[in-house]
Amino acid sequence: MIASQPTPRLTDRKRDAIVQAAIGEFREHGFNGTSMDRVAAAADVSKRTVYNHFPSKEELFEAILLLMWERSQSPDELAYTPARPLRDQLLELLAQKMRLLNDASFIDLSRVAMADMMHSPERARGITAKLSAKEEGLPRWLRAAQQDGRLRAAMDVPYAAQQLQGMVKAFAFWPQLAMGQPPLSAAQQQQVLGDAVDMFLGFYAAPTQEAHPPAKKAKAGSTGKAAAARGATPAKPTARRAPAR
């Protein structure tokens, strides 16, 4: 017999209602246009209840962004596996990021945050710092692969992680945020992720010693051309003696 899931406590249900109501209010009215009174009315709870869960509008907005980030992550963090191809592992890691970037609510709230940044850059920097601190999965994986000798020893891990995510955001975040472009289709997501990983590994993968193909035998009458192809200097023809008179 399958055990039934425990019923959420009343306080948890109220918190969820506040979060969902706040998402809608922020998306529709922006940060400055949203008030705790509006959130309380939309969630059908008292203003006091809202403040019991979130002491300020700033903390409520920050909590929403962090919650959306957490929901986009896999329950089991992908750890580096020496026996698996690097490409497959990186694609799985970036797929988690793509789930968040492809969420319309997250894009709308990011747009709200960007607009608010003009008025309160300190608050925006604080939110960005907390989101960045949570994105340790990729740097941790890169560091493990580097220590295993499969990525270049000279690679700057934080810089490389930002490069890789930047290639994805160039197609799956900034155009949607700044120009209102639609989210990427499933096929477009696969292409963006695949190309980004291939370019990344093309530069950062540790060099390997590849065997050179055997030299081809020269065909008759083509000694000079074959030698030139191998990088050798063709032999000079032997000078003929003049016939005796």
C-alpha cells in the first residue's frame, strides 16, 4: 500500500499562497507598483500574515527568485564521473540552467529586477550575489574534471564557468529579457547547449596525443610530390655526362 503524502500545514499553505500571489503582482505591476497590501489581498490573507512570513517587500521578492532557482535544479546534484564523457555530463548540468531560463515567470521577474536595478542597484547586486553563490554546481564539476586531468590545468574555473553560461544566456536569456523574444523551442535548446559545450571543450579540454596516420607510399613517377607532401626536400636529379666525342 502506497503511503499518502502528508497534508501541508496551514502556515505552509499560506506561505505558498503569498508567493504565488506575489509572483503575479510583481509580473503585472513591477517592483515599485507592488505593495504588501496588494499581495495580501491577492493571497486572501491578512497583511500581518504576509509580514510574518516576509518582513519586507525586498525579502519577498528575493525569496521568490531563490525559490524559482531551487525548483529548476535536480534533486540530486550531478557529480563529476571520471568514466563518463565530459560532453554528456556538461549537457546535463546546463540542462538544469536551461529549465530556469526557459521559465516565463522567471524571465518576467528578472525583467522586474533589471528595472528596479536602475533605482536600487545595491538591492539588485545583493540578489545577484545570492543567486551566484547558489550556482556552485558547475564550478565544482569543472574543478573536479580539472583535477582529474581532463580539463586544462591552467583553466580559471570561475572565469570558465561564466564563459560557458554566458554562451547559453546569449540565446536563452538576454534576447527574451531585453527584446521580448519567445522562449527557445526544445530543438533550439538542444542546439544551443550542444554548440556551447562543443566550443567550450574545444578550448578547455586537455590536449591528447593522437597517432598520426601512416605515410602513403609514393606512386611511380610522383617521388617529388610525395616527398613534398611529407615535408621532405625532393632529391635533385643526377647530372648526366656529356657523350664522348
